[in-house]
Amino acid sequence: MPLRRTPVALAALALTACHEPPPFHGDTCGREQTRTVPLWQRPAFDVLVVLDRSPSMADHAAELAAFARSTSAVLSTIEGGVPDLRLAVVTSDLDAADAAAFQGGARCGLDGAFLEARSLEAGGVGGNFTGTLEDMLSCLYDLPLSSSAVSQPLGAAVRALDGSVPANAGFRRDHAALVVLVVTDTDDQTQAAPGALVEVSALVTQLKTMVTDPRMLVVSSIAAAPAPRLASIDLPERTSLTDVDAADWSDALVLLSELWRRPLLGYCVGAEIDLDLETPGFQVNCVNRIRDADGATVAPLPWCDAPDVDLSQPCLHPFTPDDAACPGGATFAVSLGDERLPDPIFAELRCEVACD
């Protein structure tokens, strides 16, 4: 079988159903090496925006429009581009006929009740909408004012996510962080009965049941400072409060931008898999795949520069000799394409080893 020559593109090796080892090259010693590394997919965020639409919010129309632009900009500058995103908007008036139901989907032309978006490997942003992400967020945030003067954002967030609104089904994902963005010109006034407020700690406890790990819950509020109820939310390093009277609300997005830091790992392969030391680059004979924790194949892993490779699917970039990061060896990277794979996943490379 021809060797893999870097950086010249050759056809990718086929991956059989049982994942056979590489066929050994004629004059080598019939040995192979397996390299298995964990893969981290693009971060996934489920963002619930809770907007106060009481009449007094008319004074903040310009700031809200700017906040839509800021949200788009922050999402676009997260490492790797727009993350695996779902975003829904609800209002904070729980006495409305459509209380806690996702707003704006049909009006803004979404294919569904909530926005879905992510950067694509081939460039640009894909999702269930047409036009730009900024234009779509501007439309979703631009809700008509209501007649209610009571803002109950934490209660609205809980009701929107607890399964009591059938039209909201399908929004939450176990692997995604939950980010609740509250915008109100008062404080939270979630009521158990007229005049009786629900304890903030009880509402936060309910929100915590909607994530698999408490560290995956973030609540950022824009409210009338000091907003003691919203300020009392007990989520260490996962909550913030921005004054609604500030000229710029983008501080409320800091936690969103910093929430998910992907590990920076230098994946290495050793010099022993270079089958032709006389030729520059790494000349290898490998069979590659993505597997799950049980060892079952999730997807094949062809070379990204192979002829006719589909870059929307997972692929393996050519090995790059790197004495600094991998003395005597090479680094490698994996592109996961545009579809989310089941977590956890691993890249497995089975490569022929040169004779001693």
C-alpha cells in the first residue's frame, strides 16, 4: 500500500467495520502502534434570554438594540467561532397569556421556536434562519411592550424550562451549558401569590436541576442596581449583575465569552511511525477512526487533504513535524466537521512502525 506522504495529498485509507490494523508495507517489520487521544467538541450553549417588556422598558430601547449586536459579536469571537448554540427569548410577565413561551420564532422567520446556530467548517454560520446572526438576534430581542408592571424573570426562566410549556420542548440539551440572560429595569419579583415573593434560592435550585453539573449554569442579569434579589444569586463565578442604566450592557456577556475554555493539548506521534526518513515530512501508513468510550466506531477519520474529502465530516490533518512540541515527532489535529457527535469521543490512530 502506498505510504501517507506529508504534505502531499493521497487517498485516505478505508476504515472497515471491525477496524482492521494497517496493512503492513512490504519491507517493514510487521509492527503497529496505537495512539488514542480524547477529543473536545465545540462548546454547546443553550441561552435563555428573559426580557422585561413592561412599559418602562421603552426608555431602554436603544440599549437593548445595542445588546443584541453585542451578543452576536461575543458569540462570533468565542474560540472556534459561533459555538453549538441554541437561543430562545421569553418575557418576564408571567401573567401574560403566552407566559414563558418562546417568543419571536415565527415573526422572525426561524425554522422552529428557538434559534439554532454554529460556525461551519467550510466558513460562515449555519442554522435555522436566513440572513445574519446579528439581524436575527435584533429581531428576537425586539418584542412588543406589555401592560404588566411586574417583572418575574427567574420564575419565567424556570417555567420556560421545566416542561410545563409544551411548545418549548426540545430546547435543553444535557451536554450544553445553560446561560440565563435577564434584562429588566427593576429586580426579580417572582411571586408565589400576590404580594408573596418566592425565595431566590428556591428558584436557583430549580434551575440547577436543569443542568447535569452546577458549573454548567450561568445567570447574568441586567437590572436596576442594586437589585438585591438578583444580586443574591449564589453561583460562585457563574453570575453577574450589570446596571440597566449603564450606557453599555456588554459586561453581562463576559461570563458567556469565558464560560467554556477548551483544553489546549499538543497531540503528538513519535518518529518511529515515519517509514521513510529520507523524505521530508512524515511518511506513514495509518488507519484512523473516531471511537466512543466503549471502543465502538463513531466515524471514520480520513485525511483532511485527501482528494474529494468531505470537510463537513470528521477528518485528520496531516502530521506536522514539530521538535519543540514533540521532540523527534510530529503534532496532529482533528477537525470534527459540522455535526455534533456523542460525548465522550476519542481519536484512534493505528500506524505501522518502522523497523529498528
